[in-house]
Amino acid sequence: MDNFSKQIYEAGINDGRAEGKAEGLAEGKAESIKNLMSTLNVSIDQAMDILKTPPEEHQYFKDLLAKEL
């Protein structure tokens, strides 16, 4: 494998890792939101506020959790 091909390969690996990490963090946060909703009997918006979820991410988590329910 030449140097250029190796760089492209490594960039692809790094992109895949970053995407996987972001997906894992989102799944963990979604689980935390569900747990707060259940344990504290709060709305999804209240749970996201407790977790200090940025407002621009609220719809993402609402959509994600709606798929699970």
C-alpha cells in the first residue's frame, strides 16, 4: 500500500471511529433521558433540560425516542 492509499485508509478508519463514537454517545444520552423520564416522572423536555441538552439537539432526541416507543 503506497503512502497516499494508506492516508486515505487511515482517514476512513478515523471517520468511522468518530461516527461510531458520536452514535454511541447519542444512544447513551437517549437512555439517560428515558431513565430520567421514568424515574422522576418528568417530560422529555424537562429531562433534556436536566441533562443540559443544547436546544438545537432537542428535536433529534425527540425523534430518536419516538422511534423506540
